[in-house]
Amino acid sequence: MSPAHEDHPEDGAEQYAIAPRRVSFDWEKTPLHWIPDEPTATHVINVLHLLLPAGERWFVKVFKEGLPLVTDQELLKDVKGFMGQEATHSVQHAYVLNHLAAQQLDTADFTKYVDFLFEKLLGERPPLGAPIPPREWLRFRLSLIAAIEQFTAVLGDWVLAAEGLDRAGADGVMLDLLRWHGAEEVEHRAVAFDMYQHCGGRGRSRYARRVAGMAVTAPMMLYMWVWGTAYLIRHDPELAGRLRYSLAAHNTAVRKGLLPTWKELGAAVPRYLRRSYHPSQEGSLRRAVEYLAQSPAARTAAAAIVRAGT
């Protein structure tokens, strides 16, 4: 059994197939502040919708470039399942952007920078004609995806257990989107890492590039998240400029259980940098699978497949 198929130690090891679920969500009744009376927490989480449509399209493009390098058939199946899930995530988060725009919160002035980051700076060719060999440029971008997926696995496991969101009366449709997505992040938590390890060369250079990928990813994600939250709060039509993003408000939301703690996020970095680390140690696959079995959107998608086959 490959590491990609090992479950969290508490769950035991088992074979697990990764496949996309063709979900859909009805946003008509979801309010702008989908966590009632919590605009800061709402918009901290809403940054996902700013980053993921372009980011997850980019994941798929980079993995397509890497497919010819994959010689392990088991990994190849997982990579294709990962690509299908990420493509679906991108589409569903883009629909949320449309919903925000319909509520007079247009994000185009921000997402153009996100598009530039993924399509130009991290595109198929190095920016500004940098003399980086194509194979090395691909390996570097795979290292970035593996590092990003470390955080998405942590966030996915967090949201599945975030009872504070339920206590706060968060919108059910948004919670289902976040938890369906989070569960799938836990499902495929090891695929990007395994893809990088498979294609990233050998020995010290492979580990050094993994470290470099995290060294770029962690500060960039923090910067983009703070910038994105500040943008959303500043342009929120219901706030009309009365509020600004602040660390104090953020930490208040953390204490209420509406956001992950800084320790939870920060501790993901040294874990990832251990030479012996593997993402199968992150989160609980059992919890993810249990949620997917009860998710309204996932159940509807599964029923549609059954109906189509009869």
C-alpha cells in the first residue's frame, strides 16, 4: 500500500478511491453576512472564494503538465481524481463570486491580481524569461501546490469540526459548500505531496525544493488572505465603510470558534518540513467520509449518478 492510501493513524489503513462529486448549490437565500453579525469572520472565510477559482484551475494545469512524468499507475489514478475534484471546487467557488457580485460586492478588482499571479507569474513559462529549465520550473510549481495542499488539508479538517460555526447560526448552504470542499481536501490530502515526491527529483535537492516551496507559500498565503479580507470588508455594501479589518476582531472570531487558531495554522509548517513527514498524517479521513455521506449537496450528486445509471 502506498503512502497516498494510508489513513490517519486513528482511522487505520485502507484503500480509498479519489473521485469528483458533481455537486451544486442554491445561493438565492444565502445572505451577504452568512455568519450572522460576524462580518470579519464571514469575510476571512470568503477569501477562499477569491483565491480558489484561479488557484485550483492552476493546480489542474500544472498537474496536466506533470502527467507524462507519472510512471506509477496507482498514483496516476489518484492524480486524475484530484484534478477532477479541484476542477469542481474551482467552478463552485466561482459561483459564490457571482453571488457576491449580485449582492453588490464585486470582487473583480481583487481577483484580477489573483489571475495574474497564477496565469502569468506561475504560468507554463517562468516570468520575465527567467533561465529556468522547464523540468525545474515544473518541479518548483509542484512544490508550491504540495505546500498549499498542506494548508487546505488543515483547513478542511478544521471546518469539519468547527462547531462554533453551527452555534453562530451560519448559513446552511455555505456550511455545506465549505464542509464538502474540506472533506475532499482531507480525502486527497496526500496526492499533491506524492506527485511532487514522484516528479521532484531525488535526495537533497528534492527536499530543499520542498522547503523552498513552503518558504514561498506560507508568507504569500498570509499576505493574500489579509489583503483579501481587508478588500472584502472595505467594499462590503452593508458595512458602508464603517469597519476595517483588524487583528483584534480576527482574534475575537477565533475565540468564538469561527476561525482556526493561529497555532493550528502555524504548526502545519514545521510538521511539513520534517524529512519523515507525509500528509496522510493530517486530519481524519473517517470524519471526512462521514460528512460526505450526509452532505446535502454530495448526496444529491450521488443520487443523480444513480438515476442516470438506471
